[in-house]
Amino acid sequence: MTHGARAEMDFECGDVERLLEPYLDGEFDLGERSGIEGHLSVCERCRHTAAEARSFRAALRAKLRAATAPGTAPGTAPESLRLSIRQALDREQRPALPWWKRLFAPLPVGALAACVAGALVVLAGHRSTDLLVEDAVRKHARDLPLELSAASVAPESIPQMLASKLEFNPRPPTFQASGVRLVGARLAQLREWPAAYMRYQTPRGQVGLFIIDDPDRRVGEPGREVRLGRATIRVINARGYNVAVWRRDEIVYSLVSDLDEGDLVRLVETAQGAEP
């Protein structure tokens, strides 16, 4: 199939989800952009998602510029880091890559996302980690199609299938609560982090689990601390959802749900008790 033929293929909602960030960064050529724009013209949900993403990026840019402006509070970030972030914000777009090469690779992102690693340091006083939680909530709420369904793929094989597309093993916790089952999974992206997303059905509704690799421990400790025996989790409320965040070695888990806080904590506690 030729390059042009690929660019004219119909896009589905899952494709747009995977490619939205590089599309908004202007990393596609005219022919490749037409495929996504064609989908956006007929899909109200994805059109709303794109508008929301543009608004989020604009707000993040504003915060980054404010944090790196002259006269910011001492200790916010060293001058070398502020300079690199300002340069990333102003950098021209990168050379375009064919969209089909992005579908199952860890997502590259443009200048904005490239500087978010710095933002996690610069915005230490600007709810930087909350931005990751809010991104998890926003993407869970979209209820996008799953790439792997537990109805057609053995649930125990799903983590390894995702690991083949990621640079880490997204081994999920084992929820031992009665009536909890894995529905399916897909690749995702939380800001600059490639992630695995797994959706579970519980007796009280669906929950979504994001798993990211954080060997450098850049994710902070948002929310309120809750002790579960020897383990510690953090509980945050964002956009009407309750989110539990915890770490196991280099892996960070973010469990998004509309369960009440008590039910969410009890669900996570069953997984903590199952850990070796």
C-alpha cells in the first residue's frame, strides 16, 4: 500500500486517541492530517476531545511560561532548565513521521510534551502531579474502545501483549474482591509517559487502571495519604472521580473510578494484600 493510500484510510476513534498529541503538535503532513480531520468532521465525541486537549495544552503552556519567566520564586528551577523549557515551547515542529508508524509504538510527542518532563519539576508548586491525575481521569472518562478484549483474549495474556508494545512490563495488581473482572485493555499515554490502560468491571461500576514506568521517581505524592498495612496509597478527587495512586518499585498505578472513596480504598486493599 502506498503512502498516500495509507494517509487516506478511514480513522477510528481509537486511532485518533493514539495520534491526537502529534496531530496537535503539527507533526503530520497535509495528506496525513486530512485523515484525522475527516474523522473529526463527523465524530462529535472526538471533536470535543480535541477541543479539550487544545484547551489543556494552552493552559499548560501558560503555566510553563509563567514558571520560567524572570522573577519566579527562587528554587523553582535552575536557569538551565528554564532555558531548555522556553526553547522547547518555541521550537519549530519536528519532521513529520508517517502516522501508521505511531499506532503501536510508544507515542512520540512534539515540543509541548517534550517539555512536560521539565514541567514536573518546574510546576512543583503548581499541582504538577495533579495534571497527570487529571489526564488519567479525562482519558478514562472518554470510554474509548479497547484494543484487547478479555472476551476474546485470555486475560492472563493481556499484560504480556501490552508489554510487547511498551518498554516495561505492565503487570497489573490482583484484585481479590468478589465480582471484579478484567474487561479489556489498550495502550494509552499519560502526558509524556506511555501507559497501559486496563478496564475492570466491579459490582458497583467500572474502574480504569493506568500503569506507567517511573524509574526516576518523577511522579510525586498527590492527594491524601491512606495507610493499608505496610503499604501506602494516595487518594485524590478530580472531576468527580476518585483516584487511588500507589507505587510498587518503579511502577506507578493510578486507579480511576466513580466508586465512593471507601469502596475504592477497600478495592485497592484487596490488591495490596495479594502482593508478595
